[in-house]
Amino acid sequence: MNNDATTDERGPYLLRLEHVSKRFGGVQALDDISFNIRPGEVLCLAGENGCGKSTLIKTISGVHRPEPGAVMEWEGQDMTGLDPARARAMGIQVIWQDLALFPEMSVAENIAFERNLGARPRVVDAAAMRREAGAILERLGVSIPLDAPVRSLSIANRQLVAIARALVADARLVFMDEPTASLSQKETDALIAIVRRLSEQNIAVVFVSHRLAEVLEISSRVTVLRDGRYVGTYSTEGMTQARLTELMTGSSFDYAARPERTDRPAPILSVKNLTREGEYRDVSFDIAPGEVVGLTGRLGSGRTELALSLFGMTRPDAGEIIWQGRPLRLQSNRDAIRAGIAYVSEDRLSLGLVQPQSIADNTVVTVLDRLLGPGKLLSPKKKKRLVDDWIDRLRVKIGAAGDPVSTLSGGNQQRIVLAKWLATEPKLLILDSPTVGVDVGARAGIFAIVDQLAKDGLAILLISDEAPEVYFNADRILHMRDGRLIEEFIPARTTLDHVEEAIHA
Amino acid sequence: MKQILAQLLSGKPGPGAASVPAARENLALVAVLFGLVVLFSAISDRFLTGATFASIAYQLPELGLLTLAMLIPILSGGLNLAVTFSANISGLVLAWVLMWGGGADAGLTALIPAIILALVSGAVIGWVLGAVVAYTGAHPILASLAMMIFLRGLGEFLTRGGSVSGFPPEVTWLGQGNVMGIPVPLVIFALCVGIWALILTRTRLGFAIYQLGSNLEATRYSGINTRWALTMVYVLSGIMCAVAGIVMASRFNSVRVGHGEAYLLITVLACFLGRVDPFGGFGRVAPVILALVILQVIGSGLNLLGTNQHLATALWGGILISVMVMRFIWGRVAGRMR
């Protein structure tokens, strides 16, 4: 059974939930959820966007009332009819992703804020506040200047202030919503150490994160939700990222390297000794129709700069681009598009899509010439047909085609980006970090499209700094470092570990 | 803060929210217009007469044409502060060609080249301004401010601060005549409105203007020649200024640099009252025209009631402010109901 890790032998629960459901109008946000946690335990709440994680946290912290029939117990006592103030008094604290700090106030004021709230007499004792804040930060084993305004702190330090504020309020159960989303690896490691420390002090921590490696490292159990339903609670021992992804998305993914290609068609693009001062140097490679070539390397390796030159946005200083057997000189990206080269930017928010404009307009912006009707005027009918066709072909989930494209999820936005470029009927598609800000499940959907495009004969240059992404989706991997191509891997002939080691070496 | 300001100015319920459907936004303005007409008719029995409508019909086109000239730069995320002086310079070109062709006795042989050259002068002014904005990346407010100062200085130097007058009757007809009872300036204005709506909704350039108004770089990455499109924004604006200049010259039967200077800021406000996003990317022609009619009805109505002209101007400003505040509150209420 799923609940194999929840035997009662390890002591009483701090919090126990059974049959928790929540409806908002016609939407079933939570459907018969079970959830429990012991004092000092670190548990992870996993699931894709919209799976009900936030609703569950809000139910536990008293913001939402569950539907009748729910069992909610705090140290064995019934706690239904909870409100936010009582939840806080009991020691339930939520640190939302935006942290909800006061940027202009000092670290000490932010930490002691909760204590001061409603305290009598209604005066602020600055000395006591600093003392208290200092003691809490010491307990966390960190040092942050108490008088610094919060806006001057790094994101990681702001997070610590938020954690300290929760501790001041005598937290016994702390929810952390995506705490590592904007942290570097080093800062994440430091945060994980803090979480361990909280656990040692018998404070239970529920960690919400998209990063599966982190989830498995930090927590002892993981509770998985999908579409508002309870999937199960599992021990993280022996759990793999692949299995967790499967549980979160409900579909299994084919995690195998692509078989090595035996045929060798004539290349559609050959890059010869391409150089652009300060960006990349002496780069040579080629790519054939139907081939997926991965281009990886660390940030600043020159990957994106190379792609921008292939797309005509910048001009190389030396070297040649041979396109379908002939030298290609690109004056602008319009030349590249005309030749059949499309570029999906790594920066979907500011370069990939015109965010506030409609889904329909973003889909057709690259192919306006094909919408011309009588009198060289844009034909609304042709536009609608083209938009409907692409939304259908790429199975984009939208409300109305006239809605701003910013209303879509990351995965669906990326499908619109793909649609707008596929509409140009390219022969080479450059995908620059196509899964940034895209859910695990939606990633698989994007790569299924990429795979199909390659089968249809499109040449694809897949740029990514995530080694597994290129390893599992490309026929060949080019490794770039400091502006140079330093080696090539064939996934079918090597292991993922080998590729990862090479990149991080 | 910037977000609240944007909401105040544009009345959009905030980023990410679906834009108000075209029909509803026009309906609200029509309702305001209807209310004003009822109000003024109730106060004065001279309001609902042909004379009022004739005065509106002759005054509206000047402000209206200049507002059209302002609209497209705003949609592109910019502004053209040189609209009134561009109109003056084009008017001067018209006047000079007519003077050269015989002044009050000049015939069609002089009039047609005069009109064509006036339009070309507007286009050239716009092209220079547009090229500066598109190629140097200068801020449109600064670039057009510089152009405005240049044009004013040039015009005053060439006319020595005086006016050029004495046109043939064909020109006066353009500003004061009528076709089957409809004032000619109104016919010209209606034509220009139609052309503008067509350009914005049904041409590649119009499409590009909205996109680059929202995000220039993303539009460029999509393969649109944004430099060309941005240049054309100001060329179109310049041509429309020239049309306004011609109508103004023929209505007053003279051209003086500085004519219509007070219209400049009213054109900006008319655009915002017509729900054009001050940061570019959103806005339609029809609501802007409705907003113009509303402003004109208020002006004429107050004028009829014998109100001081300055008080009327103050009321325009007051109404615009209250509209913005009401939109903000409405946006909040609608947002909460959702």
C-alpha cells in the first residue's frame, strides 16, 4: 500500500488530516486528502502547479475551512473550525514564496513584528526587540546585521529573516513554499542545513519544492498530490526522481538515451570556425535534417551567443555558416527566418512572447504575410484558421484566443512559442533552454513535440544547461566551455553520469 | 506605485487581466455622451439645436486630426510632442505654394501641388523624427520635444512671428464649406478616422505597432522590422499633422506658427480618456473618437451656458481626473467580484 511509511510506531502525530476536501464554486480544489506529520519531521509536499498544494497549506493554516466530514487533529485534539489567528497561536507558520516582509523596516523589526502585534502597552521596545531578534538568529546559527533594512539583504538572507520571524512566534510546524526557487546552489545548501537544525529543535517542516533532487535530499517522507487528489505518502529512501515525476504527473516517461543514428544524411547547416570576439571562438559543427543536437555547457559558455549569431541577431567576426550547401550571410533575424531558421529564446518573458498581447497575435506574429487577403489587408478569417490550427496541433490549453498570452501556464506559453516558430515552416529549430519555468509534466510534453518534429525531418539544436535534458533528448551532445566546443558525446555510447561529470569538472 | 499609476491612467484592471471587450468600452463612453446631452438640454433649451451641432462639427476635426496624429505614437509606446508645430509648418508650406501661385487668385493648378507638398512636408518631418527614435533609441518624448522646439523656432524665424493669409476660395471651402450639408472638415476627419482604423486593425504595420508598443525586443525577435515600423509610426503621424495643418489653415484663412498650440496636451488626454494605454500596445480608434466628441460637447455646452472659457478648460481636466479615479475604483470592484 501507499501508506507503508506511516506506521504509528514512531510516536504520535503533531498534525493529522483525513478526508479533507475543499470546493470553490464548481472547482474541486482538494478531494479527500490525507496528510500527517510528526514533531521534528521534515516532509515534502510535491505536485505540479495547480495540484492543490497551496489550498492544502491554506486549509491547515486556517485560511480556508474544509468541507464537512474532514478530520483535522493537532496533537490528537480536534482542530476543525480553525482560523488564522488560532493556527498561529498553536504554532503553525507559513513562509510563502514572496516572504511577506517589510522591505523598509530593519531586520530586528521584521523578526519581532509578530510579537509586537497587539502587545500591550502599545509602545515599541526597541531594545527588547533587538535582543529577541538576536537570540533567534543565534539559534539559527546565522549572523545578519539587525539594523539593516530588509531591502538591502540578499534573497537568501531575507528567507532567513522570514524563518526567524516564524520562530519568534514559537512555531512548531513551518511550511516553506518554494524556498529555494531563487537561491544559488550554495545558498540552497545553507538553507537545507537550517532546515535540519529546525528539525533537531523538534520543529516540523513541510517543504514545498519543484526541484526533485532537493526534495529527496531534505525530507524523510514525501506526500504527493495530483489534480487536487491524494496520490500517497512515500518514504524518500529508495525513491528516485523518475519515480517521483511519475507519481506527480501520473504518466511514466521514457528515460532512455536515444538510439545512435546509423544513417548520416547531408548536413543542412555547417558551421565552420565561427568566431565572435569575446563570445565564442573557432566553433565548427554540423547538423542534419531529423537530427537533434544538444548544446550544453555552463552559464557564460557562449551557447546563447552562438545561437544568436545563427539566428542573425549578431554578426560573427570570422568563420562561415554554410546553409544547404551555400554560404549564408545574415544581416538580421529576418534573413534567418526567410532561410528557414527559427529561434526559441531562453527568455520567454521578455523575448519569446509579447506577454500582454493576445494568444492569437503571438501565434501569428511571425507569419503576417500569410494572413494577407484581398487588398493586401490582414484577413481575420485566415488569422483565426491559422491560430485554431496551431492550438489544436500542439494541444495548447487556452481559455480564449483573445486572452493575454501571460494568462497561460509556462508549459502552454512555451507551446505558443513553438507554434509561432513552427508556423514559419523552419528547417532548423534552435531551442534555447526550452523548459525554463515549465512543470515537470509539461516538460515531457514539450519534448514529445520535439521528438515528433525531428521525426518529421526538422533539424533541432537543443541548448540546455541541464545535462539530463540533452542526454535523454539529443542524438549528439556538444559541450561548450569558455566560448569553445571542447568535446562531443553520443548518449547511446556513454552514461549520464559521465556527461554530468564532464560538464561540472 | 508605477502599477497604480498605470491603472489610474489606463483604467486597465492590472497586468494579466483580460482587456475590456470593445463593445463594452464604447458603450460606457456612449452612455456618458448621452448623459451629457440630456444634461445640457435640460439646462438650456438652446443646446439641442442645429447651431450647437454645427459649431461642434467645425471645431471637432482640428482637435480630432491632431489626436489621430498623437494616437499612433502612443500605441507604439512613444509620444509625439511636435504634432501642433508639424501641422503649422505643413500649413506654412501650403500657404507659401499658394502665395507663389497667385495668393487669393491661385487656382487648382496651385492648390493641388500645395496640398501635396504640405503632406510631403509632414511626412518628411515625421520621417526624421521616426528615424531618430528608431535608430538612435532616443526617448520619443525627448526626440519629439527637440523636434517641436526646432519647428517652432524655424517657423517663427521664417514668418518673423507674423501670419500668412489670403487664400483662394477653394481653400476656404476646405475649412468652412459643406457637402450636402455636412461640413467639409468633418468629411475629411471621418475619412482619416476610417483610414486610421483600417491601418491599425488590418495591416501588417498596424499589427506591428501594437506588438512593438508592448515589447519592442520580443517583436524584433519575432522577425518584424521594428526600426522600419517605428519610423513609419512617425511618418503616419506627420502626414496626419499635415492634414490637420491644411484644415486649420483653411478654416482661419491664415497660418501662424503657434496656432492650436493649446491642443497638444488635450490630444494626449483625449487618447487616455479613450482608453489608450499610456505605456503603449493597447487602444482603439473608436473610443478615442467618442472621447473627443464628449470633450467637444462639454466645451460647446458650457460655452452656450455662457461659462468662462477658462472654467471650461478646468472642467475638461476635472472630468478626466474623475474618469481615471472612477476606472480605478471600478477595476478594484470588478477584480474583487471575480
